[in-house]
Amino acid sequence: MSDSYSRIGHALREEYQLNGVHKRYTVGKHGKTYCVGSYDKDGNRVVDYEGRANDVKWCGARLKFEELDKNEYKLKEAKFCRVSLCPVCQWRKSLKVFHNVSKVMDNVEATEPNFVPLFLTLTVRNCEIVELEETVKCILNGFHTFATKDIHVKNIVKGYFRALEITYNEKAETFHPHIHAILLVDKRYFNSDDYLQTSQIVQIWRRVCKLDYDPICDIRRTKTPKGKRKEVAEVAKYTLKDTEIFKKGMEMPEMDFVVKYLSQALKGRRLYAFGGLMKEIAKELNCENADGGDLVNIDGETVRADLVKCVIDFNWCFGRANYFRAE
């Protein structure tokens, strides 16, 4: 991934110079200067591909673990790049989102026993690579309107969590961005006049996304009431999967093309978001920002200090392409 970003950055270097692309900085706490992004001469933010190449290259280059009993280890310190297409960061984010959604659902089950979760999938047709940015913008704006402004949905949905997933069809060279969501509704919803058939949801989704066709939508309850928290939290797995997008054997020109347009489409986008009651609970539990924050200390990985036997450092060796224990 680092090599791909580097190649794209090199290819765009002259174009960026002509467009006056430059970095902006701000002064943070303690007088430290931070880069806030790269912008062209018109003030539009652009992707700093060469910067991302360096960030991905050094992502997780040094890992510090706590060694536990029974040959188990827990990550204690690491520096992650947070680049949207970085497979390591996506893995850590998926773990974090899983535990954040689990915590929120635990609270919902304890405080709102009359609320039940529904799984919702909203799609649009596959789009060409060059159309991905506008398509992602369309469905994210569409979902916001769907969940917060449509009178039919707004009356029944008490809270939600949504995740953006993007898959790639290598044969057709098209992307398939779509939404997976958890909707909280009252148990009485299923026997009320507000109940929405799937066909009605299709029409609402078509209208808010301004489509000229009937999109495919799916809505269903959890399979079993028992253990539904874990099942609901599995929505965290719906995200960018580098192993599915960047297939083994993909040629470099195609990979660079895909990386370029994916990076542009995801620039400044939140892959995950809470809303309504779930957002309020997430804020109280300090886990509202599902797409950022600490990627080292993940809930479910914590242990008591008296279980820690020692601390081990591992450094990445580029020449050997592997981690080696620091002396």
C-alpha cells in the first residue's frame, strides 16, 4: 500500500505543483505545530499521497506488548498511521467499533428493554471508479436524510448505528458502496400503523438518494433474542476489506488506479456513525467517535496489572520484512 501511494504521489507531483498544492499548519497545545492537510490554490483539500506513503510505511513499526500468563500478549504501545486504506488501522478500528457498539447495546438492553434492533442494508447500483466519490457522497447524505428527516422513518427509529462498506468488482472494474445499519425501534412497532414494508423503505431510499430506479434494500430482526448484543455488534465487520478490494495478482496500474479514487472518495468521510439514542449513550460512555480515537487500548483487551509479567518491544526490520524483539 505504501508503494502504491508513493507511485501515485510521484505521478501527480507536477500536477500538484501547477495547482499550487501546499500544506497548511496550525499551532496546537504547548505551542506545537501540526499539519492540518494539503490544499490547492483554490482552497480545496487534496490527498497528500506521498505523505500517506510515508505514514503507511511506518505504521506499527514499533510495537510494545505486555506479556501475560499462558503465552498471551496485549498491545501496550504503538503508533498507527490512521490512513483510511491501511489494513492494520482498519483491523484495529473494526475491533474498536465492535466493542463500542457492544457497550452501547449493553446499555440499551439494560435501560430500554422495550427497544429491539433491526438490521438494515441500503444499496445503490455499482458505479464506475471515477463516479465513486459522488456516489459515496450521495448515499451518506441520503442516509442522513433517511434517518433524521424522513417523517415515516423518524417516527419509528429511536437510534441508529451505520457503517459504510465498499466492495470492488475486479471483472467489471466497478465499486459497490452501500450502508449497513442498526435501527432501534419499539417492540410495538411491528403491530403499529407506522410499520414499514420493505417496498416502502425502497421508495423512501430511492427518493432521498434521488435515484431513477428501485434500489435493493433489506431489513430484518436479529435471529434470536438471546445474545443479540454480540450479533448486532458484528456490524463492525462491514468496512473496507483490503483483502477483498486488492485481490492477489492485481496489476500495479490497476491497484494504483483503485487506491487513488478510493482515497479521494473517502477523504474526510466517517465510515461509522451513531445517531439518536445510540449517539447519546455512546457520548455518555465516551465511545462516540467510532472512526477515530485510541487504536491501542481496545476494550476487551485490558488486564489487571498484577497479571503482567514483563513488557516486550518489537521493532519492524524492513530488510528482513518482519518484526524482531528489541534487546
